[in-house]
Amino acid sequence: MATEPRPAGTMIDLELARRVLRTEAAAILGLVDGIDERFERAVQLLYDCAGRVIVTGMGKSGLVCRKIAATLASTGTPAFFLHPAEAIHGDLGVIQTSDVVLAASHSGETAELLRVLEAIRRLGARLIVITGDPTSTLAQAADVALDCRVSEEACPMNLVPTASTTATLALGDALAMTLLVRKGFREEDFANLHPGGKLGKRLMRVEQLMHAGERAPRVPIDAVMTEVVSEISSKGLGMTCVIDPGGRLRGIITDGDIRRQMTSAAAATLLAQTAGAIMTSDPVTVGSSLLAVEAMRLMEQRRITALVVVREDGVVDGVIHLHSLWRTEMF
């Protein structure tokens, strides 16, 4: 079967696409050797900020700044984007003395940013600049200027901001991630800031997904086997907790435990046994505040399908099952 001829420009298009990616990758790698004490000072300024981080830039740099601001805000640093043109037409009042302004300008001479610079200096706010020209007006006026120059744009005409905006974004991410670690930001903190979407599902806590109350399988330690089997069957988790009169966990029984008992020498007397006689007395337990993703990891490590959720005093709070985690489409 004959194949259709390849369009004449296809190979050229593919090579151009590869060149764009190589150029932008090289732009990011070119920043690595420039991570020095200036970067450390910038992180310290952000860490010490008693107000908010105001991220600002015009044009393509402004679009990148919106993302940088969003990344900072999502990782525990109060931040927002301020459009410099809007700032000089009435929004300068949002900048306070306790703020840190993070400005991005490839040329370092963006007119709107220079107008904002006047207000920054008047208020005494601190200024970090990401620029491709360390000798520019903005860079010279900054508390810290981060060099983000690139040897060339990925644009075939070397005009359209491409490699330079990619490098700016990468440097902004480097600041945000370094700051995240400096602040001791944890998965738990991330979960509190991301309640929605797939990330929110991955960072749910066990208490949000566990079978609690009447939905949690429980039998008293002196329950006979008919009660045990009935509880396992009705709750549908393939197991039941075994509790003492105070509601504290004493062990668990799984449907696998019952099957093994039925194939053993004790099968003939199984129905006469109590829950306490056949239970596993050292089950794996977790607290209700554990992240769901950590519960999943623990189940995978221990090769089990359920975890008993207990309080500090050992009272059963509920049961988290592997199927509950799968249904959230976290993974």
C-alpha cells in the first residue's frame, strides 16, 4: 500500500521545533552558573518579607510574572500580580512599605516599570529585579538584580520573547522552590492551600475518606464467628475491627483470616471461636490527619488493603480502604 508523500515543509518544521527546544533548554542551563550570593540575598528578602510579594512586569514578561505570583501564593508566600500600567493609573496604593516587589524586564528599561520604581523608592519597599541587562536602570535601582540574559531568542528572527521568557519563568520557579524549602513548607501545608482538583484529591486527609461511624466495621472481642462474618459482609471492606468495651482497638479479622482458619485443622471448631481467638492483634494503624497519599504508600509497602484509623487513646475512629483511595482518582 503506497503512502502519501510527506509535505515538503515537514522536515524543516520539525528541525525548527527541535531548535526552539534546544535554544530554550540552553537558556535555562545558562542560568545555573549565575546562581550565587545575589540569588541568596533575593531569597532572604522574600523570606524576611513582612508584607506581600508584589510581582510585576509588562507584556510577555507580565504573563510570566502572573505565573510566578501564582506559584509563590500556592506555596505559602502571600503574593499577587500587579500590572504596571494599571499601577501608574491608580493602583500604586497596593504597594506598602513592608512589601517586596519582584519585577521582571528583559531590557530593564520598561517605561511603566520605571514609573512604578519611583513609588517603590518613595515607600521604602524592597525591590528584586529579574533582567537581561544588569547595567539597566531597573537593575541599578534594585536591592538585588538577578541576571537572566540569554544569548539568543528561540525565534528565527531573534525578536519574539521566547528563550528570555522561559529563562525568567525558570528563575522565578527557582526562587519559589528555594523559598519553599527555607520556610519548611510541607505536604500538609500544600494540602490546605489546594482543596480542589486532582492535587486536592491527592492531598486529602484520611478523615475525609475513611469509613466512620456506622460505616466502620466493628465487633466486640467476645463476638462469635457468625457475628464476625455478618459484619465483614455487611460493611463490604473485607475486614472488621475487634474492639474492647471502651471502643479501643484490640485487633482485626480479615476475610483472608477466616479462609485460612477454614483450611486449617481448627476448621471444625471455627464457628465456636470468638473474635479475640482468631484476630490479628497488632494491625497497622494511622491517625485521621494523615494525608491520603501517605496512607496509599503505607498500604503498598505493607501489602494490605485497609488501615484502621485510631485516636491517641486507641479508640477506633474508622477504616480507610484502598478502594476509597482509588475512587478519588488521585493516582
